[in-house]
Amino acid sequence: MSDNGLFGQIYNPDVLSCLANLSNDEVFTPPEVVNNMLDMLPQELFCNPDTKFLDPACKTGVFLREIAKRLIKGLEMQFPDLQERLDHIFHNQLYGIAITEMTSLLSRRGVYCSKYPNSEFSVTHFDDAQGNIRFKRITHTWENGKCIFCGANKTYERSEDLETHAYEMIHAINPEEIFEMKFDVVIGNPPYQLSTGGGSAQAIPLYDKFVNQAKKLMPRFLVMIIPSRWFAGGMSLDKFRNDMLNDGRIRKLVDFSNAKDCFPQSSIGGGVCYFLWDRDHPGACEVTNNHMGKTTSLTRSLSEYEIFVRYNEAIDVLKKVTAIDEKTMDAVCSSLSPFSIGSAERGDDKPLYKNCATLYSSKGVGYIQETSSLRENPYYDCYKVMISKTTAEHAGEPDKEGKFKVLSTLKPLSPKEVCTFSYFVITGVKSLNEAENMISYLKTKFARFLILQAVSSINLTKDKFCFLPVQDWSKQWTDQDLFNKYKLSQEEIDFIESMIRPYGGGDD
């Protein structure tokens, strides 16, 4: 068997490039992205016959396959005979945990060229049908109707012929016991989330659990590609965000604000990123951001701010803004559902009661009866600004020019005017005129740019306003006023202009 024959016939990257575009349900990784991730590792790893690699979430086997290609080349001097080299690599260096039975077969086909590595068609022979790519059907461990490991509900308590989606890596108390060996590199693209009930039920993140379990293995290097939503926390990701930003061992972070730059057929709100975690060499991180074909890199501390700022060019702007010790808008924002009125509530078409409140919902204006709980609500009898709880972007993605609008609905509300769960409110104003001046401020590119630095998904919450200073609401605000106040350079102004589109249009 010649090397040219092996690469030309057995290893065909076009097959997995096609699979990478098949489905939004399982995000398969294109070989090009895999190789960019492998490039972050010290390349001498691929010349060492003792280096051990683990993919804890095999789907197509593309990570192990691309590693195998590098090892085949890197170990040529130690193992001149190709078959001996293949046997050593596949038996002693490459290991995987498949996420489903189907992906275990797919992964073995991609790595061993046979879904059963004990068959005559496998490029290396194992005595069993799994080889080093294992799949073990795991059941969830229930407590109060939820899995204690992943948070799944009992809809995932399934018969033997159905997948439980109880992934072995994150359902093991001691993941190091799965293979009972030390790994030099853990690398992969884990499942991102799990539905907790279908319909409008929130999905729970899973990728953070894979990262944390991988760290328990204490490999020399950890490389994973995951959604960038953790940058701003929320959705049970606050602790994960804090741990990641303060770890000190993340030495490289490559971020894509538009996930389609990695996964062309997948919409992943907030983008995706991959990182290199280096166990033995903590220090500053080289942050690379990719946006609309432009790449910038800057070595900096990840823990400079509580929320990770993805755009390197934004750092100097934030430093100028925070140099003035001003109160920020998150202090005057309500939590979600400020009036405890569900999104489905529409109210009556006209006032039917002596004391009515005006209700704003996604369907328009209605009227509800004033209640004691409304009268006691701190936002009820004041002027405020109503803001949609979702950004203006589809799935948190920029438009074709790479620009964001960030905010959609902005409306001033008077006393006794309320809104459903679809919105939240900002207070701190004394009149309708001041509320309108606040809106003039929120419509500026400057304000929306600062909000964008804390946004990593389609959702808006009060903490996303943590970089935005409170202003004097007795006057209207323009971008030029704000550029002058914070002494922004022309380069910084140009960057803001390049990121934020004008506020206006039919979706206002």
C-alpha cells in the first residue's frame, strides 16, 4: 500500500466537507476548520509516537481522521513501513467517544475506512467491532424529573431502540475512567444544546459541560469549537464564563461573529469560536476575531472585563468610555417581564373598567384592569422606555454588510402604561420628553455599539447595558455629541460606523 494510494483513495476530504453542510441538528465540522484548529497545537506532537488524542464527541470522525493524516506524515521516519505506522497510530494514539450509535459507525467509517474495524475492509485490524471509537448507550440519572448531569427532562427516558442523548463524556462522574489513560490532546466539536421540552421551551447548553469534563482529564492541550454565547453569560453560563475568562490557560481564541464563516449552512446566534487551552503555560491570550472577511489579532487578558469583548478594536473605545466614572444603564433597566404579564396576553380592544392600564404586546395595544400588584409595581407610575427583549438581528447575525442594528422596538411609556414579557423597560426619567431623549440616545450608533459589546446571542437583558453610560436626559443626543464627549479618534469612529447600521426602517 503506497502513501499516495492511501491519501488519494481512502482519505477523501470532499465527503466530510459535504457532511458538514447536511443539517442544523448536528453541526458537523468541515475539514478546513478542523485543520485550522490543529494548526494551533505544537506541531511536534504529530512527530511523537507517544502522543495520545481524544475526541469526546465524535460525529463524522473528521478530527481523528485529520490527526491521523498528520501522524502518518510525522511518524514516517520512526515507522517506515506504512502498515506498521497505521497500526501504531490507530491502536495507540487515536481515541474517540461517539455521541450516538449512528455517528459511531460514521466515525469508524471515516477513520478506519470501515464501520467495523474488525472487518477485512478496515485499514487496521481490531479484535472487536468498535476499535478505539466507542459508543456506550447511557441512561440519564433522574432527580426531581431532571437529569442530574445534563438537565434533560423525562422525555429522554426512552426505549432501547431510541437514542437517549445521554452523552457518555458528560454523564461520567470520573471521565478519566472511560479509557483509563492520560491524553495529551482533547479536541472536538461537542453538542451545543438540548431541548428541555419542545415548542418554546428553552434549550439548555451542553458545550460548557463538555469543556469542563475535558478539563478534568487534565490533558496538556484542549481545543474545542463552541458557540460564542458564553462571552456574555446568561442561560446558566455565568459560572462557565467566569471560569473561562479567569482560567489563564486559554492561550488562543479564534472568534467568528457570523457562524456561517465556519458552518455555511448553520445559523448559530452570536457566532462560534475555538480555543487552545494550554495546561502548562498560562498567560495572556491571543484573541483573533473574524468579521466580514477581516481578521484582527490582539494579545490581551480575557478577564479585563466581566463580559468578554470580542472585537479587539472596541477595547480602546471602552477604555475611553469607562475612564469617566459614570453610572451605567444596566442599573436602571428592569429584569425581564417587568410587570409579570405573559407574552400571550393581549388585553381588551377598549377600556372596559373604571381603572385600566394600557398594555403593549407584540400584537399592538390593549387594555387590562388595574390591579393592586400593578399599582405596587415600581415601574407602573413612572415614565420609562420599552425595549424588545430580542435584538433586531436574525439569530444574532449581522446583515450582508456585516452591520448590526442591535435594538428593534423602542417606545416611550407614560404612567399606567405597561408591557408583556416580550419587552423590558428602562427607567430613571421624569417626563415623557426625557423618555424621548433617552430614545434619541439609544438610537445612536455609539450607544448601540456599546450594547453590542455585551451581546452574544439574539437575547437582550439588563446586563447587556453594562458598558452604556447614563446621560443627561434633559437634552437630545447625537453621535457627534457622544464622539466629542468621549474624545474618540477618527479610526474609532470609523469602526463604530462600520459595525452599526442606521436606526430606522419598517422593523422599528
